Amino acid sequence: MIQLDKTKKARKKLEETFPDIEELRHAVAHRGENEAHTEIHDPTGYGLAGFREPDRFSIHHKGKLRGLDITEASLVLITAIVDEFLSAFELAAVQLEQQGHLE
């Protein structure tokens, strides 16, 4: 029911378009770990995260500064990738709706 080829294609496009996305997710999700071990994650020793430059979020993780542009253009790209990913579930949604599981 789920079109796995579409999910894989969307995931690949996400990683190609936003190469730091997985490391950013780890850094944000485990920020306490990063701050507790700045010697591993942040060579500056400060453990700072946020907007060092306009329209760009950045954070250190595993010794490297990772970043993501927060712009209209990046929003358009992320939206297209998410739409592509979600399209993999359309057939499953139709079947579930026919079975009365979706309202």
C-alpha cells in the first residue's frame, strides 16, 4: 500500500538538498549531550546554537558547524520534498478510507 520508492526518493532528495539535515536533527534533539561534551561537538567550547547570520540556523555537532538556511526558497524546497514523501501514502489512505478508518 505504501509506495516505498517514493519515500526513498524523497529522503534522498532531502539529504542532497540539505546535506546537514541529519546532523542538525541530532544536534537539536540531543542539545544537552552536545552542551555537556563541547570538547567533542563544539571546538569553540561555547556550545552556542541559533542564528549567527541572518536567515541561517547553525549549531555545532561532532566538531563541525552545521547549518540550515531559513528562507522562502528553503521553505519551498522542503514543502516539495514533504509533499513528495506524503504522496507515497495516498493509496494506503484511499484503502483505509474505503474501510471506514479515516474520516
